[in-house]
Amino acid sequence: MIKVLPPKTAEEVMARERERKATTLLMALPEDHLAKLHKMANAKEIWKAIKSRFGGNDESKEMHKYLLKQQFDGFSVSTSKGA
């Protein structure tokens, strides 16, 4: 049996699209962060909060890159077997 669905308005389509995007963002987060972001209304608000929590500013990114480079430079692999 074929079911005929009523036509949707542009607002309904956009609301569903926003809901889908927000759900996708929430599924990508670790569980301990979900409670903080679940109350937000749309994907734009969620994305803004994610960027502010996990992105950091340019100075912190440069410092993180510098620390990772120092750790990498200090890393060495043993050539002896079994060690």
C-alpha cells in the first residue's frame, strides 16, 4: 500500500534539517560533555560551544604544538631486541 504524505512547508523542512544537524553533532561528542550541550536549541549554538570548549585560541594552539614537538624530539626508539 502506498501512503501519501501531506506536503511540508519550507519551515518544517528547515526545522527538521536543523534538528538532524544538532543530533549529528551531539552523537559525535563524548558522553561526559553531552549533558552540557544537550540543552542547546540548534546546531549553530552547539557548534559555537564546541569550538569555545575544545578549540582554544591561537596562542594555546601554538603552545600545544610546541609541547608536542618537544615530546616528539625527546622520543627515542630502542634498537635492542626484546626491550
